[in-house]
Amino acid sequence: MKFLKPNNLTELFSSLPEISGKKYFLAGGTDINVQIKNGLIPEGTIIYINHLPELNGIRQDENEIFIGALTTYRELLNSNIIKKHLPFLIHSLKNFASPLLTTMSTLGGNIANGSPTNDVSPPLLVLEAELELISQNDSRRIPFQDFYLGYKKFALKENELIKGIWIKQNAAKGYQTFYKKVGSRKTLTIAKVSVAGLKRIDHGQITKIKIAVGSLNEYPRRLFQLENFLIGKDLDTLLEYDISEILKKEITPISDLRSEKEYRFQVCLNLITKFLSLNFVG
Amino acid sequence: MKINMKINNKPVTIDVDPMKRLLDILREDLHLTGAKESCGEGECGSCTILLDGNPVTSCILNAIHAENREILTVEGIAQTKAGKLLIDCFDETNAVQCGFCFPGFMVSSYHYLMYDGEPNLDKIKHALAGNICRCTGYQKIFRSLYLACERWQKR
Amino acid sequence: MSSVRKIDAIGKLDGSRQFLDDYSYPDMLHGYIYYSQKDHAIIKSISFPKNFDFSQFVIVFAKDIPGKNIVPEPEQDQLFLAVYEATYYGQPIMGIAHKDKNILQQFVKGIKVEYDELKATTDIKECLENEKNHFGRELTIDHHQESEIAPDWIRQKHVYYTPHQEQAYLEPQGMIAKYDPETKSMFIKGTCQCPYFVKDAVETILGKTVQEVVVETSEGIGGAFGGKEDFPNVIAGITALLSFKSGKAVKIVLDRSDDIQITTKRHPARIEIETFTDPETKEIKKLDIDYRLDAGAFQTLSPVVLSRGVLHSYGGYNIPDVFVQGRLMHSNTPPNGAFRGFGAPQAFSAIEAHIDRIAHKMNQDPYQFRKNNLLRKGDEFPTTQKITEDHLFDCLERAVEISSYQDKLKDFAFWNKKHDNKKGIGIAIGYHGGGYTGNGEKILNSEIKIVIEKDATVKIYVINTDMGQGAHTTLAQMFAEAIGHPFSKTIVQIPNTKKSPDSGPTVASRTIYIIGNLLKKTALALKKEIGFSSLEKYVKENPAEFPKEIHNHFKQDPMVIFDEETYQGIAYKDYSWGVCITEIFFHAETYQIELIKSWNVFDVGRVVNEKIAVGQAEGGILQGLGYGTTEFFYKPGFGRMHGFTDYAMPTTLDLPEMIVEFIHTDETLAKGLGEIPMNFPAASVRNAFHNATGIFIDEYPLTPENVFKNLKSTD
């Protein structure tokens, strides 16, 4: 295993094309070290990026908030900008992993690891976050919902990496919010099912709704078919509709050592139903 | 690779593989065996140390993560006033059983005492949520930290 | 003096006390146990990675064993290293050692083994389909009466299942072996409960090639709960073999995932219970139990677990007609071994679940029904042993009182009518026999040694280990209190087979109950013999008599007679009694059971150190609650279970408020405390779930998935 520590972004990008074989970016290390221990990274080059300031920090401009890829969960949870504008994100990530992992785990690392169970994706999806991707000569923004292409498959080009996350300051403003992670216990746990939701009610009708789920497909995703079905429905009569048929088309839960597919499906349905039946000013 | 860090307030330079686990550096190179390896995957907290004042599981960090940073281990904490108070409170309640997880609990408790310190059971439970103990059922651990918070406030 | 501070706490808090992995020796090699990655297979070939300096590795196979390839304790059927065939995932195949831990790890990852897979069984439900899966060992307790079954008696027959449970001591298992070729002596340092078992194991694997084997424990033993009772024998054997072959010190410390995959666990059980109950008197008239344990690939100590299991299977009830049959099943999982409770948690999980089923049928609340059928003073166990105290009744009354059980039954019934989420409260009761079963203590013939030094320091030499339960504090306290000597000058020595006599295994709560009481008796006898008022003063005045060495043996009460053939007589001289009442909150959307509060009342006789005792109980209760709710092994593949996210034991946010109360603490005898807190919590949660939802679940644990399946099938 080779090791590389570039001094800055420019150096990083100029050295990347020269590296042959597999490349692994090392940020907080909380996931990659587990993979190394389990023999999943037998060879290749580890590129340390955790010290690069360009990828760090939480900033805001007029309309948007930027969260650098290397921002740790601890920094995010303590950020006054996030507390002020996106309390929903704080609420959703409060039960992330454990207080010990928040110190080192980075948002970018969590996204790039691409586990279907990752905690950060469902809330980012309903907030309609965008990712800024950078490479040697280019920088581009893509909707977060387009980032995952399959199980651990990403819309990243060769030698491109995540610079950070952009979220509109008012992404959750005026919405009723919902987030629930179901694990085998209350902390130190991997989600069996997670559901994030935003909805807006006008005159008793759903006018806007966004629902995203984790641990139920090869990657976390928005449930667009369900959202389309729900828009325009009266809140009073909402629970009369059977949404399970639509849900069946959009989620494909599996049985494994953490849970069973029938359970995952039913809990997802129950949580969405709960989200729909709640009516409060969020 | 040469890596500089500060451990328990002393500057240290070590020449190691930058990917060597921080826990192994502490235990093997620096003979600080207070941090223990139990799960090796960041899931139990037995290897907890403070990195720039924040608690981390040193079993899933690498030498490079400690470059130019400050580390406080249980050995360092035990020398501080707050550390001594914690030791006395945990000892007084007979909270310790096998003790393998306790260096980790000491570090998380010290962090809570320093950065919050409110005698509040719910907050204490959350602050210790990354540390697993199999012997005690936790209640005496909560009680000990609660007691330490009360005494620290009164000092 | 009652709650003196623990002697080892400060070193465990400041990080200075040494656990096994904290020791190292010059030129020490690191060892690894390479194990089968198949449940059942023929080992066809093994190939090693090429790009390593092979001469730097020490590798041992079964063929390198100079002695016998059979682990001597307790049932002689387990191999140290597999020969040709592997019968479980995790079975050791070879030992490998190298001076560099990282090179060793990389080398191990490059090893390829070719297997021919054979049919395997990892689930006790499958075990039952084939008579070959039966070890051929049967235990029967026959207390049948000639009476006829009345036509109006209500018959109920149900099957209960309990899962594997991992001890999950925080310190993984490990051993250091240091062979001295000159003196042909082997020194072993280990984290274990029974150093004399380890000594026997090392002597067996090395045979006559070694002259002397000495086993000493590390200063700290990071938890055990039964998990370090017999498996350390295997690790010590392989470590010693590596040290013998290399002539160097070798340390093996298991990685967590290896520890989870290869070491012993709690036996899964299938327990079928049939009862006949008189609907008029609401009395259980007849009880038939078929109690089966999955022993795993080898029997090891399963026969003893089975024995304790059947002796606790009928619960704390007075039933005139009882028949119990116990059997051991064979499967392709690691051999199951000792874990706090030793067959009893399985037994109470079944009988206490069944009792709630009968109570429901009789239309009586679970407390009233239990009281109605309770084993009272003067009644008899099915083994004909007479009950001499009414302490189970006292525990029940007290637990019901402090938990406001009866008010809660009413309140919850009312609340549940109006809510989708549900509240529930459940009871489970019973007992635990202290010390070895039957004639075990007579056979053990435990010995202790005490040395009184010239400065009046009392050194206690016993082989019983302090793995966190506080034994060395409590033992010193019992001696010091009895003789009136300062606690600080009464010190239990680190167990070492060369210095400490065989005071028996550190199991079955026998350390305090047998050894502690023996120390106390010895102290009192000494005081009487010499006739001093202060030992310190006496030593000062009579220096010529010191140092003085005293030996004593445990003598079983001659009235304790147990027939191992018929299972009649006194199975345990003294029983601890206990009751657990647990309140839960059921989340209807996620099918999760949230633990709210658990009230536990025990009679363990005299409580020597109250703070230690409460801590022990709280730990045991939480292990029991985990057993009932979140802890299990994924049956389709043991190899899939790696760490503490796969095996979900309770965290700081998962526990309920736990209340512990001891009653009858003014008795002179300290009885067993270690196991009893573990026996009832699982059943209390299951019964609380029934109270909340009206649904009986007969398979543990009550994971949300399991609850969901049961709710769906009753729809």
C-alpha cells in the first residue's frame, strides 16, 4: 500500500493522473480503517486529504450555505449557521453513529462511501442539496439526487472529488419536517430504515412534498412517484389512499443480518403514513 | 514519515508509517497502554482519547491524523484535577467492574465535565453513548459522573 | 465496612492496571489462530502467500502436537486443532506466529484454504429433524404421580426457543506462553476464569515433553461471564504449542471479530412444555418438559449446562406431578459453553412465558396466578428437596409492591384502549442454585491457603480470579471482617498455579458462596484457636510464630446427598431467589419495544459489599434484557457476525431505569449472586409485551422483526 500526502489541491490534482492502480481518499478515516482491517483494501494508494483547507468549512452567501466535504459531524452539529437556517439537518443527524465518531467522520466521506444505509443522504435529498465536484481544471455542480448511480456507483469522473455540499438557506422554510432512523438500538447502530420528509400544506391540501428513504434500495433516494401522487391531495382524506402499491415500485428492501425485507417495507410505509398524518407548523 | 504531535502536553516526534493506527502508536511506540483495543472498529469506545480536545476512537485513526495535533490520553487525564475528581467519584460508587472499558469512559467523562459539566442524567447518557460497557449496566457510571459534575461545580 | 472500595479500581481508572495485551516480553512473537471459514467441510489443501520470508514464521498443525489433540476439560471430545475435517465455522486449523504483528496479519489474509463443503446445521430447529444430531445424552427428572388426568383439566402445550448469546466481555480472549527450553518449563499468562483448567490443557497438548507448566492470570481480567471458563484452554494450548516450537514467548490476543466467530456462546434452547391445570382451583396439576440444548460441534461442558438447565426448568412452583427430560443436540456452530446462568436463563425464559399463558387461560392476573401456585416453605422440588424458607414469596410481594404492579395493570389497560402505542408490565420469578450441581463441590474438594506475614499482612492464596465481579475485594473483606483485621492488610494474591492451591473454578457464584464462606470459617477458627482480640497485636507480641501458613479444605455438609442417576436429592444446598418486573413501551409504527423501568428483588442471603452487589445485579439485569430484546446470532451464517454493530448489546441510551433491592440480608450466609439477575429479565419483557398487546411470543429475542412477524400472523 502506497501513501501520498499532497500539500494542497493543486498538488493533489497534478499527482492524481500519475497514480496507477486503485486510489483511496483518506479523510477522517472512520470508515476506511474498518475496511483495511477487514482486508477489503489489499493494495493501492491512500491519498490523505483531511488537512486540505479548500475542502473544509461551513460558509453562507446570500441564498445558499456551503458545507465543505471535510466538515465533520461535530462541526456541523455545532455550527451556528446550520442551527439558524437548517435546524432540520441538526435534528436529523443528532443520532448519527456515536459522539466519538462525530469528531472525525466527515460529510463528504459519508457520501463518497456510498453505503445505502448512510445517515446523511435522506435529509440532504429532501433539502435538494447540490454537490460541487472538482477536478484539475473543472468545477461543476450536480443535484445530490443524481450522484448515486447504483450500489457504490457514483457520478464522479476520473480524478474528480467532492468539494462540498450546497443547500438553499430556505430549503426547509415553511415546511413541516420529518426524520426517523430505525436501528437495532438507539445509538452505535446502522439504519434498517430511514425516512426524511418535507411537506407544505395550504388550505388543507398538500402543495409540496419531498420524501427520501435510506437502507431500502441500492442507494438512498427520493420517492418521486409517491410525491407526485400525493400532491394536491386533501389532508383529511389522505389516509384513505393505499400508497403501498406505489411504494412497492419505488423501494426494494432486502433481508440480511440486520433486518428483514417485509419488516423494512412495513416500517417504511408506517413512517410515511405517520409523516402524512402529522399536521403542525414546522 | 516523521510526525510531530503533542501527547499529554509533551511534544513528541515519531518516525512511523503514516497509516499506522494511532492506538498502536500510543500502546506500542509510546507505551501508553491505558487506551484499550476491544472492537477495533470504533464501535465500543475502549480506545477513546482526546484529539484537540474532542473524544475520538483511536483504533480507527492513523498516525497522520495526529500530525501537529494535541492528544490527551487517560494517563494524562489522571494527572489533572478534574481527572482525579473523576477517579475518586468512580471509585467511591464502586462503579468499576472488569475495568477494560473504563479508561474510555474516563476520557468521555472528562470531556463532558470540561465542556458541559451539568449534572443532568439525560445529557450524561448522550455524552457516553459511544462507550460500551458489558459489566455494569451503566447506572453506576452515570451516578459517578453525575456526582463528579456536582462536586466540580461546587469546587 | 460493608461497602469498602474495590482494591483494583484506581488502577483500572488511571489506565495503569495491566490487562493481557499490556504485557510483552523480549523477542516475543505475535500469534494467530487460523480457523475454518466453513460450517462443515473437508479441508482439502492449504496454500500460503508467496511474497513472504517463510523462515520467519512459526506454524503449527495438529500433526505438530507432541501430546494429545484433545482438550481435557470438561468432556473430552473437543480438538485443539482440526484434523482433515472442520465441523464448525471458527474451528481452529493452525497456529501461526511472527515477530511483527502487521506482517502476520498480511500473511494471514493471503492464506487460501480449499474446502469440500458438507451438509451443515446451524439452527436448533433443523437439529431436531435428524436423530444423528443428538449427542445421545439424556437426563430425566421423574416425579410422576399415579393420579389420573381429570377430564376438566386444561391442557396447554407450547414450544419456546431461546437464541445464542455472546458474552461480549470487553477484553477479547488471549494468552501469552513463554517456554524455557533449558528447564523444559512453560509459563502461561492469561485472561481466564480457571487457571487449573488451562494448566491441564497445556500439559495435555505438550505431553511429557514439558516438565512443568505454571499458569498465572493477568492483573486485570476484562470481563468473562463464563466465556473465559473453558475456551481459554484451546487458546492456551495453541499458544503454548507455538512457544514450544519456536522457543520464544508468544502472545495471542483475539481480534474482536475472531473472538465472536470462534469462541463459546450461550446455548440456544428448544423447550417444550405441557401442563394440565385445574380450572376450579387454578392449580397446575401436571407438568411435562422436554428441554433441549444445542451444544454446537462438541459437547465440552454442555452436559453440566444441561444438568443445571433441567434443575431450573420447572420454575418456582409447587406442582405435584412433574416429568423433565433433557437432551443435547449437535450442530455446526462453535461449541456452546458457559454464560452467566448456565442453562437457567433458557429455562426461566420458557417456564415463565408458559406460566403467563396458563394465567391468561385461567383468566387470572399473572401475579395472582403465580402466588396461587408458588413454591412455599415446606413444599418440595421435583427432586424431593424440601424448601426451608419462604423467600421467593417475600421477593414476589416486595417486587409487586415497589413496582405498583397492580395499579399499573389497571392503568395500562385503560391507556391502551385509546392508543396505538401500548404500555405493558410483566413478571418473571424463580431461583438459582449456588455452587456446583449435586455432588460437584464434594468432588472439587477446594483448598485455600493463607499466609500471615511478620508485619501482620494477610495474604490469601486462592485460584479464583477477579474478572470484574469484585471477588478479590469481597473475599478479602469476608476474611478481614470475620477476624477483625484491617481490610488494607488483607490481600488476595494474583492467581498462580504454583502458589495458589486449587480452590476450584471461578464459576457458578461459588467464589463467594463456597470460597468466601470457607475463608470466613477459617478466620473464625483461627481466632478461636489462638484466642486473640487483635491479630496485629498478637503478631507483634509473638513474632516467632510468623510467618504462618494455614491451609483449609471445603467440606460439604454430609446431609447434602444427590443421586446423579435418578436426579433425586439435594441438587443445591442453598438457593437464591428473585423476581423481576419490567415495564415497557411498545412503538406501534416501528414494532420496537422500549424498556422503561425494571424492578428486581433478590434474596442472596447476606450481602457482603452492597455497592459491589448492586453493580453486579444491574449488569446482569441489562444482559438479561439484551437477551430478551436485541441480542442474537444471524443463523444463516456465523461468519457474517463481525463486531459490536452486528451484535447489538445495549448502549447507554437503551437501558431502562433499573431498581435493585436485596431482602433477608441479615442472614449469616452469603449465597450466590452472580447469575440470578440474568435469569428473569428476558421473560419479564416477553410477558410485558403480552400485557401490552395481548400477543404471546414464544421465540426470543423480541426484536422488532420478530414482533412484526407475530403481529402479522395474528391479524
